[in-house]
Amino acid sequence: MRGTIFIITGPSGVGKTTVALELLKRRPSLKKVVTYTTRPPRPEETPDVSYHFVSEAALTDLLNAGELFEWARVYETLYGSKRSDVEGLLSQGNDVLFVIDVQGAKTIQAEHPETVVIFIDAESDEALMRRLAARDQGKTVNLEERVQAIQDERTYGATCRYRIVNREGNLEQTVEEALGVMDSLDEKR
């Protein structure tokens, strides 16, 4: 049986990666595609586990060769996932997890309407900005653009069938809700 594509998306700093790591621990059939990016690693990230950190030229070469399943330019950084990585996991019966921004979610959904999108949001703009500042240790790049993007991202989130508020201090509840979505879809297969 072919797997399902799941997307965890939402505004920057909302906790998408943290939620995804918990989902991956608890759901053995769920596999994360390691995305390629042109940005430098953050201190807590491991190359080729968190992301494949590559030059813009290398990622552009993959794009031009038609090897990317999806790609997006987010602020000044390119991101993309290899088609062969995604197809390999799906054909083995694994569910595939993308942890991507809204732009990437829209791209995948347009080409693969069967994709299940779970939009993660914060309880307020203030909470989101605190999380973003804490994650980036006060060195958030493109802050003005990110603030403007939040409303657009939330507009998209309102169209998603599955929307979960990741309240500060309630990670477990967020993870359980996301697992509930995945489990309910398993029962329908």
C-alpha cells in the first residue's frame, strides 16, 4: 500500500519542527524527507539530518535537472526536496512528512491534492513573535517581511481542514491532536 503525504506548516517560529520530531518518534511509518536548503545551519541542526545544506548553485542544478519534488524561495533562501527521495519512501508504504512553509505547502497541494495539510498556529501574534525571537536569539532576519507574512499564512491556515493551535507549554496536546488526525486517516484506508 502506498503511503500518504503529510505536511506540517505554519508561520515561522510556531514550533513546526518540534512537533514534527515528536510525530516521527511516535509513528514508525512516518518518514521525514530531508530537505535541501541554501541557508547556513542553526546551532542545533545536524547536516544531512536536519537539512542538506548546499550552495545555491547546487540546488539550482537539481531544479534545472527536474529532480525536485517541490521547491520554494523563502525570503532569501532556497529550499527543495528531491523527487526520488519522496517517491522512494511512498512506494515502500511509508507516510512522508514535509515540514515546510506555507508557500511549499501550496506547491505540493497543487500537484498532489491528496496531500494532508496540518496547519500549526500560535495562540497569538505576541506568542509567535516571542518564540521567533527566542529561536533566533534576537537575530531574526527579515523580521518585517515575516510579520507581514503571518497574516497571509494564517489566511491560508483558515482554509486547511486540519488546524492545530500549539499553545506555549502544551506541546503534548499539539502532538496528540496531530497524531489523532493521522490515526483517523489510517482507519479510512
